[in-house]
Amino acid sequence: MTSSTSTVVNGGISFWYADDGLPAVREPLAGDTSADVAIVGGGYTGLWTAYYLKKAAPFLRITVLEQRFCGYGASGRNGGWLYNGVAGRDRYARLHGHEAAVRLQRAMNDTVGEVVRAAEEEGIEADIHRGGVLEVARTPAQAARLRAFHEAESAFGEKDRELYGARETAERITVAGAVASTWTPHGARVHPVKLVKGLAAAVEALGVTIHESTPVTEIRPQHAVTPYGTVRAPYVLRCTEGFTANLKGQRRTWLPMNSSMIATEPLTDGQWEAVGWAGRETLGDMAHAYMYAQRTADGRIALGGRGVPYRFGSRTDADGRTQTATVQALRRILVSFFPALAGVRIEHAWSGVLGVPRDWCASVTLDRSTGIGWAGGYVGSGVATANLAARTLRDLVRLDSGQGGRTELTELPWAGHRVRRWEPEPLRWLGVRGLYAAYRAADRREAATHAAETSRIARAADRVTGRH
């Protein structure tokens, strides 16, 4: 088998669409109209919000506006990690107290099961396998971070998390050089496109109107403006994640961080025997420029990492195409983890953007004075977080409209959180490029020196970003 990248299918949105097929595009908006709730964005956040609002109040007239087709963005390109990570938890603990952050974490733990439950209820076959999440350490510095991470997660209520040494890790998966790992049951593998397609169909079956090929160019109080007409609604909810910068006035709201993936050919039985991975956990590591992977239902490895992290001016790609150098870098990670796969063929590569707020905190907000709401800033953990955010946004709308009262979700510390905007160009381009150059340099230094402490380069980068 060849290791060349010349035959790789590059782009085409993602491997998941190549596997499951592109959807038939729904009709665009045909002119001015009105609704009770207008939702901008047809990814997980927008669709889950429509789903839970319609379930709670079937009389609501809900319209979803999507610039391409549902799942075109991160919802159709991600790594298929349905897990309990939530961006910004440590910061919320500092701002609102430890117990508030514990409540947010518990809600995220429960969200994994909620997505599985809803998918089963709606008959959505999305290749879901609840194998949990396994994160490995391969250097002394990574091992130290892993132990600290494990202790922190336990302190936030994950009493069912487990810590493994080298031998126990090897019994689960054969990762070259793995010295330790931590596992949580609060995770599952999913096929992202099958999930988003099924969710869109379920939402439509409930009576929600979805208009695709309808880009929203501006959101203002009670108005979602498109080239084909304006939707007027008391509530306009922005659920655009990494594509938020395309909206008028939102260029510096959330930074569209780029992430890239590769998918191998299906592995042989012999190759899987060499790799192990019988539990089909989603797999990550403790590097600063971390990787993430899953064992797909059809026997491939889909693996991702940052690649080129940011495009000048908050630009987003058109079709998921990624750079050859990124494909080669991700392949090197694959073979580094699994040397037995040195000859495996890479069949697909793609990229997408995720939303990153300036303080790296996911949040949900409804401005009661304007009726404009938004949810997002998931920083790469959106498959599950979008569901919790959608239910939180549902409760905020119902509270504001007098249809419901305060709930456990409206009291979570991320509700109503606001953050300053990103710096103007070229500062944010220079900053993000420099940040990931620093993280990669830190990974190289830790691997070369076998130091037991996190590189000072990485600690400095963390302070600059405000992540810690």
C-alpha cells in the first residue's frame, strides 16, 4: 500500500459526506415572512434549539435559515466526539465559584446520554458507540499534565473516571510510547453527518420550516436579513459558531479556528489486531497541539489536529480542502501513534472551522432588550455542548416570553456570559499563528528532553491566550 498523498480525496466538505452522501438541498427563502423564532444556522446548535423549542411549545412558528445546507459547517466535519468536555469550565469556576462549575460539568456529563436518548427516540442511526473517551500521555511532561487533568476532572464530579498506567493502557490500545492514560465513560463515537441529517429530518417532521441556500447577512432586533427577504420574529437566535465572522458587525466576535482531519482506508483484521482499540473509545492525547481520533463504524481511523490554525481576516474555507503539508503532518501523527500502520493509505482529508471566543469560554445568551440570542464558542467540543446550549437557549426564550420559569439550565454559569472582542488584524493573525508555533515547539522540546514539567513556552502561550 502506498503512503502517497497524491491520491487523497481532499475537501468535498468531509469524509462523512463522501461516506453518507450529500443531502438534497431544501428550498431557499422566497421573500419576506414572519415567525415566532428565527434561528440563524442549520448546524447542531440551531437544529437542537429548534427541536427542543418545538417539543416544548408545538404552537411556535420556527424558521431555520442556513446559508448552504444543514450540517455544512462544523456539524458535518468534526471528529465525531460526543463527549463531556466544555470550554471555559475552569474560568467559570473562578468567576462563579467551584460549585457552579460542577453543575455545568454534571450537565455536560448528562448531555452525552441525552443526545443518545434523543437519537434513539427519533430513530436516528448515527453509528453511535458509547465507548467513552481515552486520553493518553507519551512523554513525562504529558504524563504529569494527564495526572493533573485526571485529578481536576475528578474534583469537578467525575467520580467514575479511571487512571491507567502503561500496561493497562496497552491492554486497551497499542499506542507507541504510551506511559499513562485516563478514561471517562462520558463519551461516545458518532457519525457526524448521519446525526445532523437525522436531526434536520426530525425537526422538519415536527413542523419547523428550514430554508437552505439562504445566507443571513445581518441580524438586528426582530430581523434576520437575507438576499431573498427578511424574516421578522420577536426572537432571532444566532447559532453560527465558526461562521459567525461572516455576519455584519461580527468579524471580531468569535475567531474561526481551523481544524483538519484525515481518514484512512478500512483496516484489515491483522492491522486492527496490531492496534487493539476493541473498546472503540474516542482517542486523544495530552500534547499541546493535540490530536483526536475515532475508530469508525466501517473500520477506518479518522484522526484530526490543528493544521494551519487560522486564515487572515477570519476567512473560512469553501469546501473543506486542506493543505498537503497538513495531510502529511496528520499522517505522521497517525504512524507515530501506530507504527504498524506505516503503509496504510489515507483516503480522505478535509478541514473546517470552530468558534473560539477571546476567553475560550462556551456560552449561551439571550438579550432580553432586543430578543437576540446566541450560543456557541465551543472551541472544538461542540458535538455534545451544542445540545446542552440548545436546551439552555430554549429555557431562556421560554423564560423571557413568559412560557416558563427559571430552570437548572438558565442558572448555569455560562448563561448570559459576555466577553470582549478579538483584536483587529493583523494582531489576531500574528497572535494565533505565534500561539500554535509555540505549542508545537513546546511539544518538540518535551519529546526531545523528556522533561517532567510542562515547557515554559507552553505555559507562556497559555497565559497569553487566557486559557489558564
